[in-house]
Amino acid sequence: MMINKADPVRETVLTVRRGMQVLRAFRSDRAPLSNAELVRRTGLPKSTISRLTTTLLNQGFLRHVPGGREFELGPAPAGIGHAYIAGNELLQIASPFLQKLADELDVSVALSIRDELEMLYVGYQASHKVGTLRLGVGSLLPLGSTSIGRAYMWGLPVHEREHLLELLRRNAGSTADSLMCEIEASFVELEQTGICSVLAGFQRDAYGIALPVVIGRKGIVMSMSCGRARIQPDLAAERKLITPKLVKAAEQFQDLLADFNGEL
């Protein structure tokens, strides 16, 4: 009788993938997470989470919160992230460019790529006058409810956009219809003006004004946004001020990286 043996390579790949799921469950707000919360965020079994957090703890990828049993990211992921940013040509070019725009408009400026159903900030600079948005490189924002996410989807080929919209619809549950209507309104705005604007898409009284950018010879789709948190902001006024400068900056950024042939 033949006995089925587990494929060790497949098992190793699965373990690594699950370990990455655990690390990706942590957000830039640095809120500590318990095993129970990690089970909820990843969908992995409790026993699997327990084994993974023990291993990640021993390897320095996680650490215990002082005086508690919850976890936060350890120093190991930071070293990997800093090495990635320091060695990436696109991000090195982007940093001073984003800072100049942020200072000119007194806003924060972000450059983002998709990470599943969220947008990951890979570039972020803020004017010294912006102190109310607790964001930075590594921040994750919802794909469907934010301007930077909707602008990204608009920049994709139609079949990729439709695929993401279907995933968002499935995940939205009872709010799917209203979410799709809001996204469609942003798409209309993008078609008519080149940008989309959203108020309170992820934080109360915070607005975002965004557009897609397509970078380099490989056509890497990203999105660029300007944002700020103000008490009862006048979105129409902010949009009127920011839109022409953001559109011009995005064109210059694409021209600057027209010959870029690397990966993000």
C-alpha cells in the first residue's frame, strides 16, 4: 500500500506564506496584536498562529509588548524594509520630488502601490505644517474607500480593474452597493478632471486628492495623492487649489522616470 508523504518543499513554502500573512497583519499604527486578533485578521487556525508567533518571536520578527502577551513587530522587518527603500532607484528619485510638492502645497504627499485589497505607501513626505495624519512609508489604506485606491484602480487596464471591483464587492457584504456607487462617482470624476477626491475615506476630517501614475518602460501603475486633516475641510476649495499642481507634478514625475526599467 502506498503512503502519501507530505512534499517538504510545498510544506516549507506554505509555512513561509503563512508567516508573511502574520507579519502583514500588523499596521503602521503600531497597535499590538494578540494571537486571537491575528487569527481574525489572517483567517489561520489558532494552533497555526501560536506556532508561527513563537517562531517569529524567536527570530526577532516579533516581540512581546512590555508587560503583556500581545505582539508587535520586532527589529528584523525594519532592517529589510530600510534595505529595500535604500536600494530602490525609483523611491530614491521619488523622495525629494514628493517633498517639494508637499512643501509647496502644505500637505502630505504619498506614492502608493496595491497590496491585496489595500494601498501600501512606498513613498511619503509631508510639509512641516502637517502634523495630524499619522501616516508614513508602510501605511496601509483601504483600496475601495480612499482616493489613492480608487485612482490606482482607474489607472489599471479594464480587465484588471473589473477583477478588483468584483473582489471589493464580495468583501463589502451589505455595503457593496453603496461602495460601488461611490467608486463609480470617483471614476467619473477621474474621467472628467484627471483626479478624484474623497473626504473621510480612512480618517475623520482627512481628505485625499489622488491620480494614477504609470512609471517607466514596464508601465508600473501607482497612485499619487495629496492629503491633510483639517476640522471640517472645504473639499471643493482644497481640490481647486491642489488639482492643477498635482496633475502637473504627476506629469513631471512620469517624464522624470520615463526611462526607468527596474522593478518596484
